Amino acid sequence: MAGALESQLHTPEALTLGFEERLGLLVDAEMIEKENTRLRSRLKNAHIRQNACVEDIDWKSRRDLDRSVFATLTTLQWIRFRRNLLFFGPTGIGKTYLSCALAQKACRDGFTVHFERATVLFKQLADAKITGTYEKMTSAIAKKDLLIIDDFGLKPLGEEARLELLEIMEERYEKTSTLVTSQLPIEHWHDTIGDPTVADAILDRLVHNAHTLTLKGDSMRKAMGKKDQETTELIPA
């Protein structure tokens, strides 16, 4: 408010306003600054992997992404109703970018987010057990409105990892939302998780109330690399 007052004192137009109007502007400035501070904090704590937003999504790319369906997802009603979201598709198709865009939108709309690659998440959980911070970490994850596990299924889970995942899913079940991206079709998740009983328990808490999107097409990274190469070839030496 002090900064906004200083700005008013150097703005002739503001000095022509009445006391109530100027006070209202100061209060508005304070509220906006506080919300911006909270937003910056949510974005920082979310650890979003890519700088992405829903407004910048490339709809020209062919990946079988229904624009109307995704527009519905951007309203984040699925988070408000504590439902989950699963993205399937080959590498480079844009699963991570789309999940980052939804994560950024969630932060903007006031939700708390935790974004992590699956391999990194399980490494962090294992390290937390060694340092004695496991309960603190899992408690913090459980409270996030949205947990995003990126690239699930790249490698089979060990016994500790699958039990940790089950514990996380149990704590979040019907209380918060989870988004998982994977190259691996869900019918192969039992093999990746490794234990049929634990796999059934995890999938029961994750899949039955989840929206599912399956993306198809060529790798966008490969297409962009080819385009950059063609552009370079056009530049005279």
C-alpha cells in the first residue's frame, strides 16, 4: 500500500480523485500484491517441469487431442470434485507439456500442486526414509490439491517404491486429485508395479474415478527438431 501511495503522489490524475476512491485503489493494490505473492509461492512449490500454460497449447499438432474435451479439463472441475486424470501416449507426444499447463492453471486458480517425475519421486521418498523426513514428505504430498506423477512406468517398481505409491494413493483417495502420465498402457501397469495385490489396490484408488486421455501420433520433439534442421539448411552459409 505504501508503494501504491507513493505512485499516487506522483500521478496527477490520481490526485484529482476523492479520498474514498484513492483509498479503494490502495486497498485493491494491496490485495493484488498479496494474491500475486501467493501465486508465486504456489508456482515455486509446485516444481513444474516446463514453462507451459493452457493458452499456449499448439492445436495444430496431430495427436488426437480433442480441443473441447481438454477445454473442459482446463476448468479444473475434476480437481474440485477430487477426480484423477491419466495421460497415455508415446514419448514426445506432449503429455508432460499438457500436464504442466494444467498444473500452472491450477496454481493460478488457487490450488496447491506437486509435480515430479516418477523416478525422481521414488528416489526422494527413499532418501527421506534415510534422513528421517519420510513422514513429513508424504504428509506434505497428501495435502496437495493436485499431485502430478510424470513418466510413470519407465522402470519396474521395487518393493519399497510400490508400497510407498500405495500409501500415497491411500492418503489421497477421494480427498485430492492425482494426474499420471505414462507411455505404458494401463493393462501393463501390473507388470510394472510388480505385485498383483498391491497393483490392484493402487489402481483401485487411482483409475476407477479417473478421466483418461490417450494421445497418438509422432513425437513432437522429433518433428520440431526436423523443422529446425530444415530452417538451418535454408540459412545461407
